[in-house]
Amino acid sequence: MEPMNNGYLKDQQYLYLFNVVAVKVIEHVYNIWEKLEHIEKVPESEGIIVFSTGLTNPFTELPDAAKYFKTWWYKDDPTHLSFFCNCILGGMADLRDYTIDIYGDQLFVVRRGNKTD
């Protein structure tokens, strides 16, 4: 049972007050947009939100990406509800006026309202 969605943590709104650094969290939650609304209010206007999760970047754009996804151990955890890659994070940035910096295949940093077009 996933404690963030089904168990003892699901109704604890105060949890979102300290999720400015979310290590292996975002892949476990339903309604990511709703959770981001809570999380993005925490840092000051110049603040950042740091997320770590397994990103699908190493294989997403390969011609045989489906084959790599089938063998990717991270997807086999039944509590992992969402997966992210550069393309998905770029879409999130566009939809929410975020700047998202991606570091390797496990970490991304969100800054809100800082986009420069």
C-alpha cells in the first residue's frame, strides 16, 4: 500500500510544507498538478524545488525505447505511479511557467516564474 495515496499520510496537508526537497517522492503521488500547487507555494519567489526520481532519459529517444522500458527496473515498483523524462518536464515547464533544470538521470530543479522567452 502506498502511504502517500492510500495510507496514513494521504490526508496530512502539512507534509507539503517541507517538500521543497523531494527525494523519491514525485513518482509516488496521484494528481501531480494538485500537489505541485501546494509545493510551489513554499519557496520564496526566488526559491527552488528539488526533485529526485528515476528519469527515462537514457532510453526515451532510442528507436527501441519500448524494449528498454520493459527491462527498466524502476517501472516494476507498483508504487511508482508516474515517470518523467526531458520531454515531460519541458511540457510541465511550459504549462506552469517553470524553468526546469535537469541534472543527469535522477534530479531536476524547478524554479517558478523565471522563464525568459
